[in-house]
Amino acid sequence: MKDAVVVSKLLEEAGIDAIDIVSGTSETNYWIVPNMYMPHGCNADLSQAVKKAVNIPVSVAGNINDPFVAEKILREEKADFVDLGRALIADPQFPLKVRDGQLDDIRKCLRCVRCKESILKPPVGPMVCTVNPAAGREKEFESRIRPVSKRKRVLVIGGGPGGMEAAIVASLRGHDVTLWEKENTLGGQLNIAAIPPDKEEFNGFTEYLKVQLGKQKVTVELQREATGEMVSEFSPEVVIGAIGSKPLIPNIKG
């Protein structure tokens, strides 16, 4: 940090207009693209030290996926600007939703680093985001999620993230949607993923999907396990099976 402050002063004297603070090397990759084990706003103390030493604007990046974290950094004068990177991959409308007070509608980045891995680790493919299916395929999704000409009665079986997303999109398009979940809560395997230390933010994604189901007026019925007879009796025009997968138990003694 001491070196960074000295260099920043020299840069200001040389006529630089602003300084953007990030950190890390190839040996400390978890600082370059911080994961969910790293603190929110993990570079803010670095930017604060630089900001105190120079008079030009200072911005900072690093695990800023929450508007309250961003606001705290600014209020505590640790930076003049905050950078949103992966937060905008997860939800390109993040700043507009903050401005308009639509905080429940923000699809927050989980800091899972899947986006980075999808474009840097072989086999390199298109951008992928755990919470935003449209990431890297925005044009394709824009053409698909449009109002339908004929409203249908749609039944979604399974209340995990896949089933919830399917129900939300079907309702967005104008269908009459009902979702059945055999457990007494929504979320599916997200509820398991959120149990280990520092992975609580998976709960936030579950809550986001629940809020969107409510806003889209999807009829959600819990503790409703689907059978062929029940589905026939319900008489949907379309059935979406989102019952997930069975866990693989390896054949290892003990």
C-alpha cells in the first residue's frame, strides 16, 4: 500500500486525471477477481489510503455487488466512484434499479466467478452467468421474451431455480402460470448450496426469484407433489418439468 500511495502521487504530478484501484497478481488471483470468500468492497481500504494522498478522483473495484456496500464506500469517503463489473453482468439494470428504489428487483452477482471461468478456462466458450441466463446472449433473449399471441395455462413442476425462472419467464410472456413444489419451501438445491460458510448469498438469489414470482402473480403451491393423475386433473395446456436431477453417490466404501 505504501508503494501504491507513492506511485499515485507521482501519477498525479504527471497529469493523470483519475486513479482506479484494484489489486492482486497472478499469484493472488482471488484479489483480481474476488470470490464469495473475500469481503465486500475488499479494496476500499486501499482506495481510501490513495484518496487521502491525492487530490484527483479515485475509484475502486472489488466485490461491490450490493448498493448498500457501494453507498457505504462513498459515504465514508473511501472513494469518489465505485466500479461495477460482474454486478452488471448479473444485472445490467443495477444502477437504474438503485436510482428508482427497486432494490428487490436487483439480481445480485453471487461472486461465484463462473463468468470469468467461462471465458478464460479451456474450453473457452461464451460468457455464462449463474444468475443471468441472458448474459452473453442478450440479443437472443431479447427476441424471445415477448408477449404471446395466445395465452396458455402453464404448469411448472419443481420450485428450484430452474422451475422458478421458467415460471417467471412464462408469466412475463403473458401465460397463466402455476408452479408446484413437493417440499414446503422454494429454492431446491440453492437451499443446500447456501449452507456452507460464506455461501449465504445463494439465499439472496432464492429470495430474488421468490419476489419475482410474486410480482408476476405466479400461483405457487407448496407440498404439492405431481402425479400423472393430478396433472391430468389440472388440465394444463403446457407442462414444464423442472424436477432437477438425482445426486450421484459414488461407489466408495464409507
